[in-house]
Amino acid sequence: MDINQQKAQFSLAYAHAIATVAGFKLYSYTVDDESVDVGLAQTGGNGTVRSPRLEVQLKCTEQELLKQDGVHFPLKRKNYDDLRDTNLMVPKILVVMLVPQDLSQWLTEVPERQVCLHRHAWWMSLRGADERVGVETPTVVLPRAQTFNPEALKAIMQQVATGGNP
């Protein structure tokens, strides 16, 4: 497996762990033609929308993109346009995971006590974002406060369950 495939698989494992701890199902698509890597689903639910869904574009990089205001991630034009669409049945978010440059540091363990995935992921919705005409690779800034963790995912899904968008 090359490093890009490893990053894709690691971000998928991270998303799966977050979804599992938050109590949601994660499902995957066989074709990524709309900038969606995985979907998240809740069975039933207590909102106005039954069985809410959320679609996620996963990105993973070892580049040092975390700045004071957030993660500055250059996004391909197609992904940017797909994610900023407002005419969607199922809302989409972008999740960017930063990992250490040294692959051996992505996962560490203390035998019989813990396994740690390193570093962290952030999320944002690009729904309704500006078109940015003439910019081939728009840089998006995922706010530093929007970490992708079980609590954040529960809050996002609650928004979706009440008919809102993240």
C-alpha cells in the first residue's frame, strides 16, 4: 500500500472509531463520484427527521497545516464545489485529519492498557460557501474549535435530526 492509501485507510479507521463511540453506523460507498467517502446514520432518533444521515469527505495529511485560527487545507476544486452545494437531501461535511510525518507514530500502544491514534481531525460544512471563481485549489480553514470527536458528531447529527444543517 502506498502512503496515500495508508492515509485514506487511517482516516477511515478514525471516522469509524468516532462513529462507533458516538453510537452511529458508518457505511461506505463503492464509488466516490460526489466527494463522499463515508456516510453516517442513526437508527430512529428523537428529532423531527427519522433516521438522519450525514455524508463525509475524509482527507488526511502529514503536512503541518494547523495555525492559530484552524487547519488551512487546500481542497481540489471538484471537492470544494461538491461540498458547497446547497441542494442536497443529505448534508455533507469535510473532515481533515492531521497525522505525524513519521508513519510509525500514527498509532502507539501501551501493551494491555491503551492504543492511541495520533494526531487529530477537524470538521466543517462548506454548504453555501463562496464560489471562489478562478481559484483552482481553494484553501478552506477548518475552525480550530471544530474538532471531530464523538461529542461533536452527536451534536451534528442532532442538528440533522431536527431538520437543520451542520
